[in-house]
Amino acid sequence: MRISILTILLSACLPATSQNPVKALADGAEVRLLADGFAFTEGPAADKDGNVYFTDQPNDKILKWNVNEQKLSVFSDKTGRANGLFFDQEDNLLSCSDMDNEMWKWSANGNHKTLITNYDNKKLNGPNDLWVAPSGGIYFTDPLYPRNYWTRDKAMQQDGQHVYYITPDYKHVIRIAADLKQPNGIIGTPDGKRLYVADIGAGKTYVYDIQPDATLSDKRLFCEMGSDGMTIDRNGNIYLTGRGVTVFNPSGEKIAHIPVKAKWTANVCFGGANGNTLFITASEFLYSIDL
């Protein structure tokens, strides 16, 4: 299936000082269906070769899309109900595994170890999405989405829905943002200087400055839209999800919308041989589009 997006909004431009319009999409780009038949896809992340891993959380699977072979395989079918994924600098896969509200680290052969199990001796609500900073520290969101597969208490475990940081040695979990309603999608800039957090409960996305000690400062509104997942491109444009994919330039101005044929678009990442293909997890589907 291919979905034409020739009518996508591309008229928005950079601030008046620029002579060139923002262009997020390749000429003639189309959304392409790669795979379907899943229960609910989430958490796409690309390895160093551009292969994309994503989760089918209701079926407790992490799947791999091989970009060279254009072929799907199962990476693991015992994932702790993995949701968000991200690769660290050593190409280890990290997962927000919310069966027991933990963070896992995977090796290439599919073995894993548990990195964190709690904050302040209490279970987390349910780690949802994550970003690995250049330092190796991990930022993650912890909203509450009660799961039908939980056999334990489904009530909120912490005193709110917050953002946390795991130190590079994995020994300490620090609460770094406690002023959001329901944080969900999260991404940082490649230089490690700014962190974007989507407050899906408030319908807003915020940006923070990252301090040398990994704490956050100068919270400010980025745009009036929340998001399930998110990513960033080489030009600093931010991609938010929900009803399709909406693209904002670094100033928080909407510059494009990519319609996706699905009830809900959950998450996005860049991958492929050249890193310029956007992979989209949306309900039962995995899509891609060249940018």
C-alpha cells in the first residue's frame, strides 16, 4: 500500500532572516506499508546499520526490520512487555519493559539484563519512552497506563507522572521533571544540550536545557501539541505523533503533516542505509517514508 502525500502542507518557512523554505520531505515521497498484522506497534529504534527494531507490546514481541533485505524477523518474544526502545552508543538496545515497570538492556543475541526496577524503593508507574544522551545517561518518561496484563495493583505507584534520569553507570535513578501532567514522548538533541518532552496529558510539548550535571533548566513551551512518540532530524525539526505525523521546525512552527492510514500513530524514528528514512509505528502497521 502506498499513500500519496503530494498535498502535505509544506508552505511554512524558516524565520524571515532565511531565504530558503523548510523542506522536510523528499520530492514525490510516499508513505509505504512495510508490514502489518500486529496488535499495536510502538517504540521504533534504529541500530548502527539502519535496521529498525520495534515492539508489538500486546503480543510481547520486539521485531526487526532488515533494511537491506526488506525482511521482518522476531528479535525476542519475551520482552517484559517492551514499549519504547533506543540504542545506546555501543549499539545495545534498551527497552522500557513495563510488565514489572523496569528498564532492560539487550545484547545482539537477544539476551537481556535489568537495569532498574524502582525509584525511591517504589515501583515506577510504567517506563514508556526513552532517550540516551551522549554521556550515556538515560532520560525516560514514566506515565501511568494501566495494563490488562498486570496482575498487581494497577494504581499509580509514584506520587505523579514524571521524567527520570539514569546515570551512565546505571547505579542511580534521579527524578528530573515533576511538573508535567502525563509525559510520554521524549527526545534530545544530538549535542546533548536540549531535551524535548511531550506532555500528552496537557496537549503540549516542552523543551528544556540540559545542564552539565544532567539536570534540566529553563522549561519553555515548544508547541501546542502533545505526542505519543517523537524524533528529531538532522536540521533540528521535531516529529510528533498521534493523528499521523506532524513536523515542527526548531522554532516550534508547524511545517508539515504526514497523514497515516491508522487509528493511531504511536511513534517514529529515523533509520535506513543513509539514516534519512522515517519509520512509523501506527496501530497494526509499520510504515516508512523518505525524507
